[in-house]
Amino acid sequence: MAEQTYATHRKTVLGYHVVLSLLLLATVIGACINLLKSIGTSGLYSASLILALTVVSMFLYVFCRTFALKAQDRAIRAEEQLRHYVLTGKLLDSRLSVKQIVGLRFASDSEFVALARRAADDSLSPEAIKKAVTSWRPDTYRA
């Protein structure tokens, strides 16, 4: 695997982010057309069910990703809290948001403490935190 950097740290899963999203979009469009064509016919009930199932599938698509990322963010927060405690004997600054802490995970131990302090003092965005990292620590487990 190539070295991870700010420019290459985002992960796109082709099957999920592209194929599945396009299939769901096509299915919603098809279900809407099917429902419109079935108005005034005996197929209105089944067309409504197809559209309802498609909408449910779209909710599942969004919620599955959201819930997985939320669980990972909690794990990262705990890991970085422990790392900060090991390095300094203190917990992370309570002013840091979970998103900021997730951004800090890429900082090497040598710059982590100073960057965490700067992120809290200057209210750096997660993107600004990642861009400020000079010695990148890869995270290859993020889904």
C-alpha cells in the first residue's frame, strides 16, 4: 500500500460509494415513474410498496454508513485520549470536539501534544488539523 498522506487519506469503496448509490438512485427514479404510471390502475398498491421499500433502502444506505462512522469516531476518541494521557499524564482538552480529535489521529507522537493544544486554543477545523500534520501517522483501519 502506498504511503498515506493528507491527499490520499480518504477512502472510497467503489462498490458502496459509487455502484450502490447509483443503483439506489436509479431504483428510486424507476419506482417513482412506476408509481406515476400506475395511478388510476389496479397496480397502485404494489407500486406504492416498491417506492416505500426503495425509500427504506435509501435510509439504510445512509444510516449504515453514519452508524459505522459514529462508532469508529468513539473508538478513535478513546484511543487518542489514551495516547494523550500516556504522553502527558493528562486527558485531552475538553474544548476539543470529536471531529477535531479524529483529525488529530494522523499526527505522530512527536507533534500530537502540541497540535492538540493548538487545535484547542485556535479552534482549528478537522481539515486544518490534518493539514498541519508534518509527520503523518497512517490510519488504514478506517472504514
